[in-house]
Amino acid sequence: MKKINEIFYSLQGEGSFTGTPMVFIRFSGCNLDCKWCDTDSSKFTEMSDDDILAEVEKCYSESGAMQSAGPDVEKVQKYVCLTGGEPGLQVDSALLNLLHMANYEIHMETNGTVGLPPDIDWVVLSPKSSAKPAVTDADEIKVVYDGQPDEELACWLNYVAEFYYIQPCWVGDEARRKRNVEAAVAFVEKHPQWRLSLQAHKYLGIR
């Protein structure tokens, strides 16, 4: 059984797949206590792997995405994003195999502090400290910016990834949020190995 905070269908708002429809499986619980975390880990439902897959399939069905594809439905790539909390604390090969058998491409957003099972199709490492991560090979590295010095950000280029993103931290204080955006833009302009990631879903007012 796994502790699930919520499962929902929306658009990816961050990184390389921004704007891509997918189902998000938000796991409850984390081994860190980040000040900007927007997941209430005290709330969860215990679900089996079969329950999780059934809810994912329900989300896709209710979205209308499969119906609108018509005769080309088999060509539609279906995505799930495992997020949290820290999904690496609960995700195992059994769940991954079940999702793959149902033809889902699996993405995971992780803080990188725990090892991950193989066969995750797209790994987003979002480190929350400068400590050496257990995950050192990712498709994306996405660092949340909230005032860190440039040298602390730049050190993540030492880890293997296809893309490196700086994402200004979304905070309630509008002035501070604006400063984060301006500083992140300036960093990317100065360090072109990086790209800017914005939490587009928050600007759009969607989940």
C-alpha cells in the first residue's frame, strides 16, 4: 500500500514538458522539510498499485483525451508524473511495471536523496540542498531559486543531465517573487548552460 495525497489530470507546468497533459500522482511524505513545499503530507489515502492505476485511468477517461483522439487513440502518448512529497520513498518496480504495461510514459520529480528503481522514463532531479545526491544521473536538473549564491547553483553542472533549469521560487510575497524571477533571469543570461523554468500552472491558475 502506498500513501497518496492526490491523483489528478492537468498540464505539466515546469521544465522540458511544460504544457504537456499528464496525470499527476502526488505521494504523501518526504524526508526533507522544505519551506516552500505545497504538499500537506498529513493528508493521504492508502492505495494499492491496482487502485492507483484505476484512478489514473479514470482521470484520463474523464478528461476526454482518449475520446477526442478518435481512431488514432493508439498513437496518443499517455504520461504520468510521480511527484510529492518525495516519491522515491515509496515508488517501486511493481508500480512502474504496472504503469508501463498500461502504456504510460513515467516521469518522476525527486529531491535525489534516495536511490530510485530502474525504468523511470524521465527523471527530474530537483535538489533542495547542496549535499551530494544519491541520484546523480537525471534527464533534468531543476534548481528552485530563492536567493542562493551563483556558485551554489553552478555546482549542479557537475552532475549528468540533458537539461539544467533554474526555477524562481513561487512565494506569497509578490515583491520577493518578482526579485526571484529577475535574479533567475539574470543568472540564465550569465550562464547559458541553464534554462529558465517557470511554474506556468501557478501563473495560469491551474493545478
